Amino acid sequence: MNAQHEVFEEELAAYALGALPPEEAAAVVAHLAGCPVCRETVARYRETATALAYAVPLRPPPPRLKARLMARVRRPQRGNWQWLGMGAALVVATLLLTLAAPLIFATRPSVAPRVIPLQGAEAAPDAEGYLILEDGQGLLVTKGLAVPPEGQVYQVWFVDPAERRVSGGTFRTLPRPYGVYTVTVPSNFPLYVRIGVTIEPEGGSPRPTGPQVLRGVLR
Amino acid sequence: MGDPAVKEPGYADLDDAALLMRIAGGDEQALAALYDRHGPRAFSLALRILGDPETAEEVVLDVFWSIWQHAGTFMPERSRFTTWLYAMVRNRAIDALRRRRVRPPRAYEIEPESAEAAAADPTVEALAEAEELSRAIREAMAALPEAQRQVLELAYFRGWSHREIAEYLGEPLGTVKSRLHLALRKLHDWLAERGLFP
Ligand SMILES: [Zn+2]
């Protein structure tokens, strides 16, 4: 481990604990993008931070908690929109309308959009997202994804069963809690099994090189 | 005690990844088994952060509901399920703390576990490892200098940034940063020496 990583370790520890303000966290993410050594350190610190959960005295949860969980599970599922705050839900509704407008005007029966939840990955564990697919068009809604460092972008990947990746395009987030971006959906989309979003140099990469920020399962 | 908790036969033997695969396929019993295994600690963590059993209950319900909905998106090869689970519980509890301005619990000390709580756990092999980790982390925390333990607890259980901690303690930011780092590294080394990391 060289001296530069050593100096950086304090930042990594604070980052792993979620104790960095966003702009400092973004600087760490930028470094992580090109440094497997520090990525490894962050992973170890994260595991260590998790161990703190085991330092807490065990208190039995009230039995009704499990009963409530199982009752909710047995109810028919509603939409996938629980986490979306009102603001973002409105943005999405508006965009869905925009997407659906050509369908409405063409008086074709509108196909219900497919919504695929995405989960924060190692470089952005708190981020969340949804891929919304409608009539071959894709929209990506993100929550809690930091502005990428200067010279870097986010890139969307579709992964097939043989682990081959095809790019779904790049985007840059703005300093806002939510973002909505269009995604290039491959024409043979049903063949793909997973989606991922990674940090890449400006202009995008032919294949993923940076850490992952979001991921989801397509089928 | 003649009425042991109902156990789903077989499920207790499955590891987390196998349970998650079943949950992704809509298996309610698998979710019940995962809850039995990790629910008590998830609840205890939320309670430690929030100091309020009702909010802690909502947080845990919310997290396990997310697991039910998104089990398929968890990639077991990338990290341990418990790392993800407790990070999720912690994040949501801290969100709730900020949102509702719940007063966090004052105590810094790690209290002894009650025998009753320990006995409430299901008999799963994985629990032996959890017990060992629990003991080791308490020992490691107890071995930390008070000042280091304090910054670590403020960061982890209150979700404060290093700046907020520095302000609260009236210490320079650099001091807080280096204490956080030392504390985390000592915990890591302590656990690694005992073979408690994969
Ligand atoms: Zn580095």
C-alpha cells in the first residue's frame, strides 16, 4: 500500500461509515473508480461497520411485527412506488404520460409499463432506482445518486446470460435527490437478464471498468 | 415453554442466499425463516438507533417488506446479505431519526444482553457465528480508548458526519477523522485476527 492510499485511508473509513458530506463522498467515489486497492479497503471497512450491529444488546421484537409482515406479504401486491416521494412520483407520472402520448394519439391500446427496481451497489449503497420500460423505450429514475466527478459519467449496462454486456447509454446526474434519464434499450431486450450502472470516463466505455452504483434483475 | 416456536422444517438449514432465491420466487415461508433468523437483531439495531420501539418496528417491517419485493436484485456473490441488511436497517432508522426528530437514546455503553432475549433466537447454525461475532465486537469496543469509541458510536448509531461530530465534541475535524479511522481499523484487525471475516 503506497503513501497516497495511506493518507486517503481516513477518508475511506469515514466514507464506509457514511460520515462524509456529499462533496467529500463524491471525491472518494472518484478515487475508488480507479483504485482497486481502496475499493478493497472500503469493502473491509463496511464489513467492519456492519459488525457494530452485533454490538447492540438483543431485544426481542414484538410478536405482532412478524404477524404484520406476513399479513402484508399475503395481501395482493400493489405498485412498486412506495419509496417515491410525492415530487418524484409526479415527475414520473408526467414522463410516463409523455412517453405514452404517441400511443394515446394513435389510439392503440396502451401497454402497462414494466417497472424494474434497481438497488444501490457498492459505490452507492444508498442509491435506488427504477427502470421503466414501455413500448421498447426505457426511462431510468434514480434516487440518491451523487453527481459524478468531473470527467466521469454513469453508464447503463444490459447483461445477457453469458455475462456479455451491451451499453444502454451514459448520463450525468444533477445535484438533486431524484433524476430521470432515457435509456437505450437493446432491440433483443428479452434476452437480457440483468441491468447495472457503473461509473465510467466521459464518453462511456466499451465494457464496464468502474465500480457499480445500481443493479437490478430483469428476469 | 412446552410450546416451541413453529419452525418451518428445512428452511432453518438453508443459508441466506438460498432463502433469498426462494423469496424472489414468492416463497412466504422463506421470508418467515429469514425474518426469524435476522429479525431480532435488525429490530435491536433499529431500537438502539431510535430508542423508540414503535418506530423501530416500522423500520424493520419496511426493510423486510423491501426484501420481499426486491429479493431478486440482491447478488449474494458481491457481499454478505447481513452487510446489506444491517446497512439498510441503519440507514432507514437514521432517516426516521432525522425525519421525526426522535430523541436518540443517550447511553453510549453497551449493555449486557438479557438471557431471555438470547433464548428467543431460533436454533440456526449461523447463530453460533453471530454469537461469536457479537461477543468479539463487544470486546473490541470495550478495548477501544473511550474517545475513539465515542466518535465511532456517534457516526454509526446517530448517522452524524465527521463535521457534526467535531462540532458536538468541540474537537478539531482532523482529530475526529483520525479517531474514526483508528477505531474502525482496530475493530477490523480485532475481528480479522479472530477469523470473523470471510
Ligand atoms: Zn487508492
